[in-house]
Amino acid sequence: MDSGQKSDYFSLVLKTISEVGPAGGKVGETEVLQLVAQALRVADYEGKRVLLIVPDHTRTAPVGLLFKAIFARIGAATKELDVLTALGTHPAMSEEAICKRLEISVAEHGGQYSKVRFFNHEWDNPAALTEIGSLTSTDVSELTDGLFSMDVPVEINKLVFKYDQVIIVGPVFPHEVVGFSGGNKYLFPGVGGPKILNFFHWLGAVVTNPMIIGNKWTPVRKVVDRAGALVKVNKACFAMVVAPDKSLAGLFFGTPEGAWDAASELSKQVHIVYKDKPFKTVLSKMPPMYDDLWVAGKGMYKLEPVVADGGELIIYAPHVTEISVTHGRVIEEVGYHCRDYFLQQWDKFKDHPWGVLAHSTHVRGIGRMENGIEKCRIKVTLATGIPEQLCKKINLGYRDPKTIRTEDFTNREDEGILFVPKAGEMLYHLKQQPKWAGGN
């Protein structure tokens, strides 16, 4: 076990990377308490205001374990120890929901943890945001390898400047927009404003999901880290790597950049499944934590690379009845399309929120325009509670979820059929990547 200092982070991984996973070592409560004690010197927090930034319910991680360990370590010493949920553009969480995220009861929040105030990020409330600078057109051209050249204002939640220390607590997974989640991504878009959010989501869409997801040093990650450098507060990060069985495979502490860098190396080993050949049919079963298509779209993002040309990916989520609580109206207006559909009609779509356009392309996947006709590589079908008429309107296929029996898709990989019973976090890749996904 290595709990020494490496570069600008502390690491705690019980076994070698090759052994980490559901059948390998696990980081337990004792080890977490050990690392938290090593990372946080009580004397450094006497009388200080501390803000914990945590993910919402759409990320699997033992956030409660870290919250309780941090509170036990420095809660009594701090003047304030509060929690801000990094919602991005997701809906606000109730007290009950935040308590569930922190693995405490509402009664415990009113008792043992009564000093802890809960805040939701308000991305669409200008009064809750402050502009901290801009990425200049020169910066953007450099960071995006010349894809874009424009000034991008950087806004963030004002709350972060009311504290002496910000501590990010969250997991690292392969991610469709930035490459790997975590680190400064909990600032942008986690608690950031819409201008920077819309810009880098569209940047990721232009590069395309298969070229971004599971890669570390993407143009989007460079933008996120550059924006993070504009946040002039003391920042630290506990970056978690969570195994498929929900156990904690690794825990890293340090700067947001350093902890993320180390955690993403482990995430590469834990969260990517390689397949020998593509599948003609993929059934992505989405767990309840993905409660609208905006987040359930991860069933496409993480599996698009292993769907054969002309194949079908089915997002199976009977519990999903809405496209997006926040962005549904705009998505109904623009529909789901490949990147080139928007680029070739940019004057028509440029004034729509770029983050919504990016989501559209991620769900619809790789495609092209030929003589004004959209030709997508694969078929994307919704087997959800979203009505057939609406599915057609937004340019996606429909299948009645009642007609799906998961056993009909199970153990049929030799026939070109893949069933993923808990889709959304594990990334599936082919051992030999095709040209359209960046292969040779």
C-alpha cells in the first residue's frame, strides 16, 4: 500500500492496477480515513471556511464515505463546512436528495451535521455567478489546435469565493465531452456559467465523442484546466476511482489537476472494456439514476464505439419519460442529429445553446451529410417511456419497452448481440479501432 506523496497528490491504491476491480483489492473505510488524516492537517483548518463540491446523483461513488471522513477530521475545527452540488445544468436537488448523496439521514443533517449548509449550483441564475476573466481568442486557438478562435467569458458560482478552501470530492470516469471526468470538471461545468459550458461542450462535439471519450489530454480538458486556473482560491481534490461493483478501487488527493491525472490513469484500467469485434445490436440498460434522456444518453456515448456500421443501439430505460427536465423544449425543436447536420446549416442553428447541440450529436452519433441528406452510421432506438410520436419528431427510433426481454439479448455476443445490464459508466472499445473512431 502506497500512501506517500507523489508529485502534487497523495495516492491510495491497495493493489497493483492489474488487480484492481470487482475481483481485486478494495479501498475500505480504514484506508479512506488514513488518507483523509494524512491529507488534511487539522491545524490548517482551525477557524477556516471550507466548501465541499460534490456531484449529484448521476455519478456512482461513495461520496458519503468521504464526506463523513472529512467532517470527522476537520468539522469541529472549521468555522464553516458546507456542501455545494456540482449540478452543471442538471435540476436542483432537495435536502432529502443531497442527504442521500452524502449517505446521511435528514435527521442526522439536523443533528450531528447541523453546521453543514447545502447549496445547489444555479447555472442559469446570473445573480449567482461572477465573471472571473476570459479565455482570449489566442488562448482558445492554442487550446483547440486551431478549431476555434473566439473570446470565451468564464463565469463561476460566487459561493466559491466566500470560503478559504474549496475541496472537490468526486469520481473519475471516461467522459464523452472532456475525455475523463473529475478534477476541474467539477468546477466547469459543475459550478460554472453557461458561456464556458456551451463553448467546450460544442468543442467536444466538433472533435466527436469517439475521438474524445477515454482520452486524457483532449482539447476540452485543456480548456477546462485553463479555466480552472482562473479560479483564484485554494483548491484541493479527492478523486475516486469506483469499480463496477461500486467498491472504491482507488483514491487520490492533491490539486484538482494532479489528483485527476493520477485517478484517470487508474480509470483507464478499471473502466474500459475491450471487445474483439463490433456488434450489430447493443442493448444499453440504464439504471434509475439516469432519470431523463439528457443523462441516459450515456448509454449511447459509452457504447457507440462497439456498434457495427449499420447496427442498432437501443437505450432501454422504461423509467425515463422526459427528454430533459432542463433542455427539453430546445431539444424538441432541433432534434437529434450528427455533427455535420449542424455544421452545414450553422447559420440556422448557431443561436441555439451549443451545449444542447453537442448533446444532440452525442446521442445521434457519427454521421455525414450527402447532397443535403443526413446519413448516420448507426440506428439509435429509444425503449423508454417517451412516446413514439415524440421519438420520431426528435429523429430517434422507437420501441415499446414492454416488448423487450433482457434474456433475449443475454449471452449472444457470438451472434453479434451485446447486452449491458448497467450502462452509462463503463466505456466499451474495440481492440482494433476503426478509422471512423480514430483507428488506422
